[in-house]
Amino acid sequence: MLSNHGDLFNLPSRINYRILDKTLSDHDYFSQCNDNNIPDILKKLNGFDKICKMIAYNLYQFDRIPSYGEVVQSPCEVLKFWAYDKLIHSLTDSAGDDINSIRAQFGNLWNKFENKHDCRFDILVYDQKNFNNLKVFYDYANDYADIQRKAENHGFTCTKEYKEYIEKGNEIYNEITRECSSKPDKNIYCIYVLQIMKHYKDKTLTKLDCTVKSVELTDDGGQEHTAQALGHFPRGDTSYGSDSLMGDSHLRDADELSTSHSTVPMAIGSSLFGILFILFIFYKFTPLGSWVRERFLRRKMLGLNEQELETNELLEHEYDPLNMNAQNSIHHIRYQLSSS
């Protein structure tokens, strides 16, 4: 899976070298790396004892050597580029002038290591400048397809380090291909350059580029990102702005809704109070109030009279036991007569 971050960590060349850098270097059974077996000219190099053990171990574990990338022909090729880079960077000021002897002694020591896959150190003799340019060209050609795929990915973000790597690769690629096309015998690395370009069928590698992400502080202290790569339209700013607008809209809607809800009861209460106040004025200070009071009292008196009459009738029936007993007596007498 391609990383969406513009760092160099996940480039094929970096993966290869990183794995080789993590090899164990504390195995004392590599007798070739003992002090007695290392040539004096190599002992002068900075940290060569560790480099020797790392190379010996990688050759011993040859099947674990990575070979990621477009132009890698074999794990042995990766190991040789990595080892020669270590050798070049271990040179001291006094040893740098004798690169031919250092290269020869280093190759002899390499070929003494246990090697089941016949990985011979046959890399040509390069001075520091030529090798550095060749390695930049090799790594860039190896990483080119991966960089191109990432640059076409709309989720890709470019960092300053990544942009500098691309620009340096473009520069060295143009310089070396121009030199090796016009005068292939001028520099010894042209032989290897031509081998590398065969992978791309001698096609020109199109210039790659990416826009570095810039970070600016907004007025409210937040960060506003404007990243852009090839064909990339930044999504972070758009979504950030949309979210902000949506948030303001929701706040405004909530305020309006809250205001409207609180206004409705006030309006109803004011209207009701006004109606009651008007009715009170009519009732108290106009003939209409007298007419209402008269009608109300008349209906109330009639209701009371009717209620009093009904109450009296009920009382008469309830408290007239003689009448009820008389009727019951007659009834019982008749019943007795009819049964005799």
C-alpha cells in the first residue's frame, strides 16, 4: 500500500538500505573481520570493523537481502551499492587519495566471506563524487515509478525533504544522461547508467515535481494547510471551511429557534392579558356590565329557587314515614287477604 505522506521512509531504495543497516554486527565467528585479517589500509577507515561484520552477516543471510524497486536486478546489486556507500563514507582525509588500493583490498576481503550465491564485489572503482552521483541516479531510477504513482494520488502530501529528493534526482538524472549520451566513454559510470536505462527501454524519465505543503496560522490561532501535489486539489481546506460554515449555520438556526420558542408564550400571554383587561373595563364602567350582572343574578336566583323546590320535595318524601307506612300497610293487608 502506498503511503500518502511525502517522506522518504517508504521509498524502495530507503527500505532496502534500512533493512541492511539493521543487520546484526556482533557475530564474532566471522573470522575474516578479526583484527589480524583486516588489511592495514582498511583499518584506517572509520568504523570499518563494524562495516566488515555487517557485510559478512548479510552475505551469510543472503536470502534475506531485500531487492525492492524498479531497476534492481538482484539482491547482490543492492548489497554492493550499500556496501560501497559505507566504504566511501568511512574514508578519512588521509585515506581518500588511495581509493584504488582501498577498493582492491576491500574486494579481496569481500570475496573471502562465506558466500553461497556467488555475490562477487565487482563494482568499479569510483571516487566519492562519481559514486555519489551514480548512487543518486540509481536510487532515483529505482524509486521513480513509486514517486510517480504517489504524485498522481490525490491524497498525497509533499514535504520539503521529499521535494528536495525529487529535485536532486531530476538534476543528477539530466546531468548524467546528457553526459553519457554525448560522450559515453568520458566517465566510467556510463556503463552502469546504460544498464539501468535499459529497464526503461531508453525512454526519458519525465520530470517529477510536487508542491510543498505550507502551514499558516489563521486569525483564530488554527492551522490552515494548503498542500498540493501533481493533480492534487486539497481536500482539507474545503472540508474545514464547509464544516465551519455548517457549524455557524447550526448555531444561527439554534439561536433563531430558541428565540422563536421564547417569543410565542410571551405573545399569547400579552394577548390574553389585553382581552381580559378590555372585558374588565366593559364590565365595570359600561351599561353592558350592568346588563350582564342583571342577567347573571336573575339566572342565579332562578337556579336557586328551582334547587330549593327540589330540595323541599325530596325532604317531604324522605321525612314522611307515616305516609310510606300507610301505603305499605295497605299493600301488606291486601296481600294477606288474597292469600287466605
